[in-house]
Amino acid sequence: MPKFTSVAQLEEYRREMQARRDPQQQQVLVCGGAACLALGSEEVAASFREELAGQGLAGRVILKGSGCQGLCAKGPRVLLRPQEITYQRVRPEDAGEVIGETLVRGRVLERLAYQDPNGGAIRAYTSKIPFYQGQFPLVTRRLSLIDPESLDDYLAQGGYDSLSRVLSEMSPEAVMEAVERSGLRGRGGAGFPTGRKWRACRESDGEARHLICNGSEGDPGAFLDRALMEGDPHAILEGMAIGAFAIGAAQGHIYVGHGYPLAVQRLKAAAAQARESGLLGPRILGTDFSFEVKVHRGAGVYVCGEETALLEFIEGKIGEPRNRPPYPPQKGLWGQPTVINNVETWANIPVIIAKGPEWYAALGPEKSKGTKVFSLAGDVKQTGLVEVPMGIPLRRVIFELGGGLKGDRDFKAVQTSGPGGGVLPAQFLDMSVDFESFEAAGGNLGSGSMIVCDEHTCMVDLAKYFLTFSFEESCGKCTPCREGTRQMLAILEDITAGRGQEEQLGLLEELGAAMMSASICGLGQSAPNPVLTTLKYFRPEYETHIRDKKCPALVCRPLLKYTVDPETCTGCLACVRECPVGAVVGEYQEVQEIDQELCAKCGMCYEVCKFEAIKVES
């Protein structure tokens, strides 16, 4: 690939490359998303490579890895193009049959095709699958189409066209105005208007300006930024380059969470490719604009996802939040004006330039424009990565894209945005997915994690889970967060263990309010949210734990009682062998008994009983 010294040279290369590519070329794209990799997609790809070579098709069929193909619950996934046939749960031993039957003979393998979890209908073509039909892919549109390690693939899909347009046709002010008119708001937390943040940085005094991509994403259940960094790294670099041109920055930084080594590898490789091709570095595309990017791998500290702690980390200090003001756009990295946006926000920038701010602003309600990517997880039938237009009803995301709840159980709640997000009950299912609606209900869009809960979820236990995470990840710098999470967690542990007192509910609310108003950073300020929203919407569940010493969802083990049903017990002794404290007693082929005073409430007897003879009640 040449080093492009002008916009015209880049566009000529793109046209020549696209002309060489046959749109009818057979392609096998094996999903390289995190879930599919964990399920063995690398072995699937290796098997396809061997089979293609063995059948003499290696030169006629292109085999490559792709980013996340979305429907993570059904991995490993394989997409066949140009037919647009998608197969799920593909094993290495399926490769030969897929090639012989589908690629050679044109037959669909129904056993590998998508089967609707509700109607049972079998659909092989991507356009016919409800999970994909209800989406509006913008920042995720290339994930299933390109090899994330190929700059040519990115260019063939229109990559770096927005940067070319900016450098050849627009001024920094025009770029700034376009982002402002688009209505784009930050996708990583509070939803601050992106254009306003950029303008504040550009208008601040400083010898230099910096911009940062926050790819920390440490929230439980969140994986959308990971999918973008691993599956379309050049889109992030292009967005950052456009932002740097707008604010007048020459240096950018990408902070990647410690648990994402593949994202670090892909981003570094993409940056090297862009640098060698004249798309990063000095005098980009022969212009006077220069911009460089450095990729940082985090040290596993959750608080570094908070923007001021992130600044401290990049400066080589302990990752602890700073007092604000001043805010980063006024005084950020090394005391200079700095823009910090998350991965999804930067990936939106090339879209806005390509489509136009007016087109982008036409998506979504008045104050929440564009699309939102979610990592859909929990008790839904179809977990995965989804991108929907702002303003879509929450019900559609859960019941159309997610397919409803596993086992057709009742919906109970949805928790969004990790440990700092709110827990919203069924009354909000028809709520619009946008910043204002979620904030009014007590939740937030934040990191984009969406964890669906069914009737068997205990809201007190759920709040305790997220608060435990916040307590363990607190940096400890400020007293409200350090001690507030400790005290609130101690109360929740009392309640779930049967020691709770009614007056403690008011104390939880007081502690939560104090943390929200007095903590230094947004992590401490949002940590009480799961507790406060579950108290607001599920207070009777707390009261049942306290007054009746019962857990209606049968989750809090100290409040449970395990017994043996004499009608179904066969005396197989499985429960006797597994009980760690010897509380289950009885002879072989006789009905067993559980000593309630010895019982540790561990549930092992319940888990190993094949005859459903162990009963649990609260």
C-alpha cells in the first residue's frame, strides 16, 4: 500500500481497489467477537481454511475473520457472502458441509440456521432475522463485513473518506459546527453535548491541546466498546483525527481496559497501518495537519474509567480522580485543554461528516440524536450487541431484538449502565430509549450495558451485587465514596442475612443522597443508584426481607430453608455426599433428612438432586 500524500491519491487508490473487488466473490467471514472467540471461533476458522484448501477452493473463496456479528448467544457465527447467509453455533467439523452444501451446491443447512426462539421459524438470511431487522447500524455497520486487521477492507467500505473531506473541504470551525448541529451527545456517561465540549477546549488558553479516547469499559455486562475497538479500530482513529483537526490537537491517546489485550493489539496495528499510509503522523494526506496517537493499556483499575483519574494515569501517576473545576476542556492532560470522549462517541464522528449533521439530527427525539449501541445481556433469550435509533421503545429492544425472557418468564426489571445505573421496573417498558427519559426514571444510558432481570431476580441481592462492585473498586480518595459504599453495603448484607431493621431503609437513602452530593467523581456519585432505584420501585421486597425474614425470589440463602420431599426422595445419597457440613443424613434407599441447625444454606443438595426431592422455601 502506498503512502498517501494527497486526498486525490487516496481516492484514486480507493477507486482502483474497489474496481478490482468482485462483489460476487464468495466470502466466509468467521466472527471474531469476544463471545465467539471464547466458544472456539479460531478453531472454526482453521477448519474452514483446511477444507477450502482440500476442496481446491482456497483461491476462489476468501476466508477472513470479522468483528462481532451481534448475536453473541448463538456463537460461533459464520457469515457467507454475497448470499448473506448466516450460520450459528458452527463447529469445526461443520466446515466441510458448509462449503460443500452451501458454497458449492447453494443449499441452506437448516440445522445451522437461525431458529426463532418464540415461533420456531428457521431463517438463514440475515435480512430475515428479527434480531437484525429491528436495528439501525451506524457505528456497528462494518463489524460483520471487514477484517479488522485490513486497512484495505476499511477503505473499501468508505473508511477515511470523512477525514479526506474534512481536510480538503472544511475548516476546523465548520467541523465544530457540524458536530454541534448533529446534536451528538457523549455516549460514555452523562451525555454531555460533544460539540460544546470541543468548543470549550478549542477556546481555552493553552500551549497545546490533547484528545483522549476512553476505552476503559469496566462495567459488568458492558462489551460494546470492546466490540468496536476489536472489530473496527480504524473508525476510532478516523474519528479522533477529525476531532483533533477541529480543536487543534496534535496528540491523541487511547486508554484501553486491562482486560482487552486484543483491542490493544488491533488498535496499535491499525495506528501503525495508518501511520505508514500517511493517514496519521506528520502532514496527513499532504496537508499542514499533523496528528499522532498513542495506545495505553490500563492497569486493571476501574476508577481509571473516570475521566480525571484517566488523566492521572496517562501522566504516569496513581489513577485517582481530581477535584473539578477546572474541567478537562479547560485544564486536562499536563494542564492543557483536553477533550475526552468514549469509543462509541468517536466512532460516530465519521458518520456525521459522511451523512451530514442534518441527516444525523433527524434520528431520535429532540435532545437525544443518533443511535445507541447496547450490550444486551441477562435473562433475555438473545444476548448480544445491538444498535438502535434513539427514541425506540425499551420494550422493542428487550422483546423483539432480545426475543423476550428465557423460559417465557415474567419481566421484572432492567438495569442499565453498570454499577452506577438505575434499576427500572416493568412500568417503564414503553419508555423511549433516550437520555431524558432514562434520567427522569432514575436510570441512565451511560456505558450501554443493559441487563434484563426476570421474576427470579432478587432486587435486594441485585443492588448488593452492584454496590459490592463499587465498594471494591472505589479508589478510596474521598470519604463519601470510601465510607458510604462500605456502610451501605453493610446494611444490605444485614438485610439479605435476616438481620435488617426497618429504620435502615431510611439510612440507605440518607447515605445515598450524601454520596451523590459529596463524592469527588461521577463513580462515587452514581454508586448509590442501584440501591436507591430498587428502594424506590421495589420497596416491598426490602420490607419482606426485613419483616418476614423471607426472600420472595428465593435468592438470599440465609433466608432459605431446604427440606426433603419424602414422596420423591429415592435415597440415592447424592445430597449426603455433597453436603459440606454433614447436615443431610440418612441411609441408602431411605428418605434423607436435613438438620436445620447444621444446614449452611449453601444449596449444594438442591443442585445435585436429580429427582427434585430437595425443596427450597423462604
